[in-house]
Amino acid sequence: MPQPYKIVVIEDEEKIARMIKDYLENEGMYIFLAGGGSKGIGLIKEHSPDLLILDLMLPDMNGLDVCRTLRREGERSIPIIMLTARSQETDRVVGLEMGADDYIVKPFSLAELAARIRAVLRRTGGEQVSGSTGATGGKDETVVMKRGDLQIDVDNCSVKKGDREVDLTPTEFKILNLLARHPGRVFSRLQLLEACLGEAYSGYERSIDTHISNLRKKIEDDAANHSYIVTVFGFGYKFVDK
Ligand code: CA
């Protein structure tokens, strides 16, 4: 049996927080609750959880600030599911741009939340996040895709450029993994969003551009002259295998 997933929930509405905790603990997960952003960030540093459930509206700082702080302080690898109210559509877009992996709109069913958590953990390889057992791990087969000077390790969700480890967010990794798997094939923004975020974000297709732009900064030799991820004007993006 693997270790149970550790999840931090940052949510100031105590009733909702309790419901989430009770439900997910029944599902065999281990839950830490925080009623505010700064306490939540403390819990994340202390416990290195596999995933963060983050309410957007918090008393001390909002969810986007929490995202920003975590990304800035190097907690890049933690997958984030945002909880938002129906009216906060712009914030959702910003949330995805800040590197959140998914969001769920209140009111939501706990079964749906649990399903989303499992989907995000599956996509991001969450079981690796808390472990620091080194490179050998316990996997029998490791799938490493080689593209130009990039090595994309699909099992470990890690990427190397030459000898250098490239630090990608979970969403950036998913985009690169999808594009590089099908060199030359053009993907629309919507296709990338649906495939990488698991939902139809038809209203926010442009939010993929931010992820692509960040990804390019990390993997391209020349930020102004893209040789791996190429824009296909009027259609979307494609990966070029050098
Ligand atoms: Ca709230």
C-alpha cells in the first residue's frame, strides 16, 4: 500500500472545511485544515502535501496571493485545485495562469471534488511530490521521451535540457508532454486546455498562451526565436522535433 495522500485545505468557511475533511478522510486521504492563507502556507512548508485545495476568498490574503507566494518561494511542484464562487470567472482565468491545475465552482459535491483530486494527482504524478527518495524510485519501467536536447521523463514528470533539470509547473509539464508526444501536429488552444486541464474552458482559450510563454522561457535556447514550440498562426501550437 502506498502512503495516503496528504492534502492541505485552505478554506475559511469552517462548515465547508469540515465537510471536505470528513469526506476525504473517509476516502483514505490525510487532511490538514487552515482557515487562512498564511497558516496554510505554513502547513505546506511543514508537511509537503501532495495537493492543495485553495479557496479563492480568504480573510487574510486571497487565493491568488497564496498561489503567487508558493510559486515565488519555490513550492512549484504542488498541484492546486481552486475553489471559486460562480461569479469569479476572471479570477479563475488568473488562477489557471498562476499555475492552478483545476478549479471547482461552489457549491460542489464532495464526490466531484474527490474525483477531481484523483484526476489531478494522476495527471501530475502526485505520488512523487512528497517523496525525496532520489532518482532510482521504485518504478519498473521509465518512459523517457527524447526530443532534440530535451529529455521528458513521463513517469517522474521531470524534464532535462541537456544536463540541466528544467523546473516546470504541473500544467506546463502536461502541455509539453502532449505537444512533444505528437511532433508536427497542430493543437488548438482549446484542445490544449481540455487535454491538460481536463475540462472545456472554451471561454478562456487565451489563458493557454501564458503557460506556453512560460514554458518557452524554460526550454527554448532563444526566447525570441522558438524552435521547439512553434505558433501556427490562426490555429494554435505545434512541437517541432529537431
Ligand atoms: Ca472563503
